[in-house]
Amino acid sequence: MTTKQRAFLRSLAMTLKPIFQIGKNGISDNQISDISDALEALELIKINVLRNNEDEITDMANEIANKTDSQLVQVIGNKITLYKKSEKAKKHVL
């Protein structure tokens, strides 16, 4: 992903609201499955990491991106933004 593509996705993500929350128990296999399904449907999603989570957010974001086969767009504060090109619902053209 180029810098311009990442900047374009960041601008789109500004208006998005987080659709998933990760709490103190960390990431479960069910959450990974749900996030993967959401990425297929929406392509660009935002995840909120609650403050009671003790894991490092960037490590968690990289783990989610690897497990869902997606691209990490950005991590700001306790928000993670992910992108994955969808085969069915192509909403964003890079």
C-alpha cells in the first residue's frame, strides 16, 4: 500500500465509528472471525480498544491484521483502522 493510498483510507476512516471493541480479555478467535467477515463486507473498519486492556495496542493491531489477512491503516490512541480489499463488495477503489 502506498502512502497516498494510506492517506486516502485515513481520510475515509475519519467519519467511521468503531464497530468492534476489544476488552481486557484480549482478542478471541470469535472476534477474529467477526472482524474478518466485517472486512469482507465493508473493506474499511475501525476497532476500539478499551482502556482496561493491558496489551500494547500496536502489537494487537498487527496481530489482528495478520490473522485477518488485512492491512493496518493506522493506530491513533485506542482506535485501530484496518483495510482489506473485498472480492464481493468493492466499495473503495485505491
